[in-house]
Amino acid sequence: MSSKRPAAKKKKKKPGFLGVTARLVMLVIAGLLALSYLSILVSPASLWFLSIFGLLFIPLALVDLVLLVWAIFRRSSSFWIPLLALIPAFFFIGEYVNVHNRSDETPEVKIISYNVGRFGAAQDGVERSEEACLDEVLSRLNQENADIICLQEFRVGRSQDIKAICKRYFPTYECAYFAFPGTRSKVGNVTLSRFPVRSRSSQTFEESTNLVLYTDINMGPRLMRVCNCHLESYSISLPGLLKRVDDEEYWKETGKKMKRSITRRPRQVEDVLKNIDNCPLDCIVCGDFNDTPMSHTYFALRKDMKDTFTEAGRGFGASYYFLWPLLRIDYILHDTSLQATSHQSPHWGWSDHYPVIAQFVWTNK
């Protein structure tokens, strides 16, 4: 009789250098993604650097996705690391890209929010004066036939009358504005309304030239407050950063500016929320928040409101020209008394921002 020897067990192959390195990279990217998720919950006033990871959400998510595909292709047992890190991202991706169908409902209200870049930040390569840019922008906005237009970084000469300028282009609209005076010019926010304006006020922020313009408008079936916001800017040039990668002093100064703006915005958001909480009216909050949807700023202001892009947007919602389509920093948020039927952010070249154009129907009149 012959006896069979039991088959020898195969030794488990130890991961090589590539496998160990890949796992380390997966863990690092997963950790950074976790910090980006955390950035929406923690106020930057406490941990300001978390906001930077929120800004990097899309690049981090894309890198994590590549790692997941690579791990599956390699049949790596570590695929679960990028997979678990990516699962929460699916709940936030709709803040950046959407596929809503076009509504057949006839719009009843049209609102535009647009940071006009002081009429001196054109990105279309055409040489023009600020006066010519102002003329082109306001003429184009007039063609949109919107009911309410909220503009930020509206700059004119120190001796010029903002109200008179707006009346020239929008003779049937009421105008509310606030502008900070400078030595040669003045700059601020402007709200134009085809509906009757009942009251107007402004709120400036400590140690800042940013502001919110509050306008109570009788919008047909109801009186509503429109909050035209321009929150703290980073005051940095993103293209300039790429051109001066090796300039250590420039990067240090940039870091200081980022920290300053990131820590100021939470206080500004608190001021806006206090005004909204103390207001008996339904509110529309729009403007340049200078923060992405993956931020404490956005989620704090959105609160119980709806976002026109997540409600009715199609394609990418980015509203800033540089690094498009990563940066959505301009918004129209609204109360449940309105329902957005469309959201657009056309690539007008007169500013470093793109306008946000939304149309609505009333949910209850």
C-alpha cells in the first residue's frame, strides 16, 4: 500500500516594496479625505487648517478613486482602504456636479448673483477699460431680464453715483447698495430689484472690507429678505502661486493670508446667521462665499435652506475660472417657499467669477 503525503501548505506571500508603499499611500490619502469630511463639522475658528483639506476634497477623492481602481486591478487585499475612504464622498459629489432634468414649469422668479471682479478681472483676453467692462456687464445683465440681481465687488470712481449708474441701465429697477470709499474709487455690493423694496440695510465686518447687503423685497405673494453676501476673500492669486512655486517668502505670505481669511469667515457667517434668525421673513442668501461646498461656511449658511445647484443644476457647478471645474464658491440659497426650476453658471469672461442664474416657482402663494 502506498501512502499519500498531505499536500504542503502554500506559504503566504509577503507584500513587496510596491505593495507596502501602495498601502502607505492609500492610508495617507484616506486620512486626508477624512480630514476633508471633518472640515464641514469643525469651525475654522477652532482648527483653521482643516479648511485647506476641504478645498482639496475633489483632488483627494480623484486620487483615492485611482488607487481603488488600481487595487482592484491588482487584486490587492488592501482595496478596502480606498473604498471605505471614498464611500462618504458619494454623499457630497452632488454639490459639485449634477444631472437634473430640465423643468417644464414656467418660472415665476429669476435671480442672478454675480461677483463682477471690480470690472477689472476679465479673463477673455480682451483689453478694455473698467468703464467699458462695466458697460458690457450691465448691458448683458439687462438682457437677462431677471427680477433680482445681486452684484459683489461693484467698483466705480470715487465721485461717481452708483445709484445713477444703475438707473441708467435698469430704469425700472430699485437699487440698494453699500460701498467702501477709497482714495480713487469705491467698491461694495449692489442689489437691483424689479419688485418693490421695503427696506434696506448693510452689515460690515470687523477688520474687513467685505459685507452683506440686506434688502427686504415684496416679491409678489410674499415679503422676503435677500442677503447679498461677499464673505472674506483669500486675497491671493492662484495663477501667481503657480508662477512663484520656488519663492519661499511669497508662500509664507500666502499662508498668512489664507489663515487670516479662513479664521475671519466663521465670525462673518455667525453675523449673517444672527440676522437671519432674528428676521421674521423667509430669506434668500446669495453671493460670493469664498468657500467650496466642502466647508463649514457653506453648511452653516445652507442650514435648512435649499441650494439652487443641488436642486436644479446640470453639469459642473464651478463658478470660478481658475482650476475649473473644482471651485464652486458662488451660491443662491433659498427658503422652501421657492422651488428652483433651473440653475446656470455661464462662462462670461468679464470677471474671474461666473454668474449664478436661477429661476424659481412658488411652492405656496
